[in-house]
Amino acid sequence: MGQPIPSAATLLQAAASYLDEDLLPTLDGYHRFQTRVVIHVLRTVVLEIALAPAHDRAETIRPAALLQHGGDADAPNAELGRAIADGRMALDDPELLAHLRQTLRDALAINNPKWT
């Protein structure tokens, strides 16, 4: 079966836009604040739908590259954590730090793009 029209991301974005542009200006106080929270949640889900698959793939590839082998395909970060804990990977390793920075950038691109 083909992709439904409109997509989930499109529907979520439409809901966020309605709340932001049409409803929010009519509200104040508690309800205005709560509506802003819901708008943020909807827009975060839209970003997660768009960005998470690529971020998840990279999150599997980078630890394996750091460990210089295929790694544990089911839990690459767990294996990387064990390598750090037992001293096989230094905490100040430039490649590890680059991996951690990129992982944080990827998370912020979804959770709060203004921070990246």
C-alpha cells in the first residue's frame, strides 16, 4: 500500500500551524502556555519523523568505526560504553569526542533546532 496522503508529518505540521497561527492569539494565561507546549511537542514529532532515521543509522555506524570493527549491531553504544569503562577507549580520544558532539547535535536538531 502506498503512503497515505497527507503524511503524518504533514498532518502534525498542519495541526501545529493552526494552533500557533489561529488559536494561540486568542488565548492568554494558562491555556496560552499549554497551547505553546503542545505546538512545541507537535513540531518536535515532525522533526523526529524527518530526521531520526538518518540519525539512528549514524548512531550505529560511528561507534563501530570508533571500535574499528563491526561492533555489536544490536547495541553499538553499549559496546562503546564498555570500551570506555574498561579503558580500551580513552575519554579524551578526539574521535570519541567528535562522535559525542555529533550525537548531541543530532539530538538537538530534533529537540530544539535553535540550539544547533
